[in-house]
Amino acid sequence: MRPTSLDGDPAGPIRVARSTHPSGTRVRVGSLEVGGPAFVVAAGPCAVENTAQTEAVAEAVAGAGASLLRGGVFKPRTSPYAFQGLGEPGLTILSRAGRRYGLPVVAEVLDPAQLETMLDRVDVLQVGARNMQNFSLLRALGKVKAPVLLKRAFSATLEEWLLAAEYLLDGGNDQVILCERGIRTFERATRNTLDLASVALAKQRTHLPILVDPSHATGMRELVIPMSLAAAVAGADGLLVEVHPQPEHALCDGRQALTPAQFGELMERLGPVLQAVGRTLQGRAREAQADRAVSP
Ligand code: PEP
Ligand code: MN
């Protein structure tokens, strides 16, 4: 039976409302948990470009303590002439790299027709900002068993974002992770405007876990570390960060990609900030940091 909306609007968010699950949803991805006390970091290239690039990023981010490997293979590009992703062969590269380094993988799905091939090889299905209100895609993802990472559209209000998640829960899939990735405002100095107030508010309004993507939110690698630390303080459950072994040669979003060394610095700096707000890094990250502390 359909529960009733607390604010009385029969078309308002219901199943995503915090009041339906006050202790918060924990989304399981293999042995990981997103939305529990531990903070999770998903990192990797914007796009899977080739085997060497993907393996190099996977090795670097696993070594620094990431919990998940991200990489796009079907890319939603603004221009039809821009690199569109490797498509299905990219899925094989990504899933092999994830398996080799023990990282579950996140990749974007653009079309329900891609689900069959993706479900075997991808652990978390990303819905990109451009597809947040693609209702036939949301309906299809409501029927799958895999977790979904739902990014906020550039122009979506918090209410619209939560209602997009409501489609997934209404379809039967409650394994949903939200992701704030910046919204479009009058400010052009950054690629988008990171709306951390909505992250803090969303934590009060919904039981779903929330990641922050400081890469697309700012478009500038030098802002990724400060915004990541701010996201941790604002109550995010984790990060989605772009990393490339040679950002200057990236086929997509190089300007916002961290180098592996910068990603290592981010992971180091997250520890004390999380501690200050009563959280810890996901176990794997803690182990990577402990290893570095004892190695000469
Ligand atoms: C991405 O994660 O690479 C991406 C395309 O993000 P967004 O949908 O937020 O633009
Ligand atoms: Mn990108």
C-alpha cells in the first residue's frame, strides 16, 4: 500500500522520506556499505580510454584507499563530435581492472537497452545529470536488483531530485545513492555551483545516502580537495572523484581530474576531517593509510 506523504501532497516524495526510515538506508555494494558510519570514496577516470589508463588509475586509487572504481563507457557528451566512450569493450576493461584491484565498479547507463550487458559487469549503475528525469530509464532501473547512483540534474530542485529517486523506490529498487554534482547558476568562474546546503538538507529529508562529486561541481582540479573536505563536514556519505594518470591527455574532463598523487593527498587529508565530525574512512582506506604510515 502507498504510504501517505507527510506534508499532505499526494504527489510529493513519500518512499524516500526520512520519516519512513529514520535510521537511514545503507546501500550494500559487495562487502561495502554506503550510508553507514564509514565514508566511501569512488574514484577513477571520467571515461575508460584504454586498458593501460584504466589499470593505472585503478592501481593508484586502490593503493590510496578508494572503495570503488568509477569510469564511463557510454558517455553523455554535450557535443555529438566529442569522444562518446568506448562502449561495450570499455565495460570489459573496467570490470577487469576493478576485479584485479578489488574495487567494485560504477559506470553510467544511458539507455535501458544497455542494462543487459551492464548488469553482469557493473556493480553500481550511474544515472547522469542529463538523465535524472529520463522516466523510462528510471522505471527500468526500478526493476533491477543492482544499486543505482542518481546524480542531480543541473537544473533540478531538491524536490525534483528526490522525486526522481522516488521513481526508483516506487519501482521496487531501494538501493539508491544520491549524488550532488553541482547545479547551474549565474556563476561562470566554476563549471557548476556545488550546492552543499542541499546535501545537508537532503540528509534531513531523505534516508538515502548521498555522495558529492566535487569534480563536475567545480570543473577545476585545484578546487577538488577543498570541496571534498567541505562535503565531508556537510554530512555527505562519500565522494565521487575523477582521477587520471595524465590529466593533460585525458579524452574527457581532464581539467577537473586529479593526478594520482593529488588523489593520495586528498585521502590523507580526509582522515582528520572525518574524525572531527565523528566518521571514519571505509575500512579499506584506513588500511591503505596504515600501510603507508609503516612503510619507509
Ligand atoms: C560523469 O560522472 O562523468 C558525468 C557525466 O557526470 P554528470 O552526469 O554529473 O555530468
Ligand atoms: Mn566527467
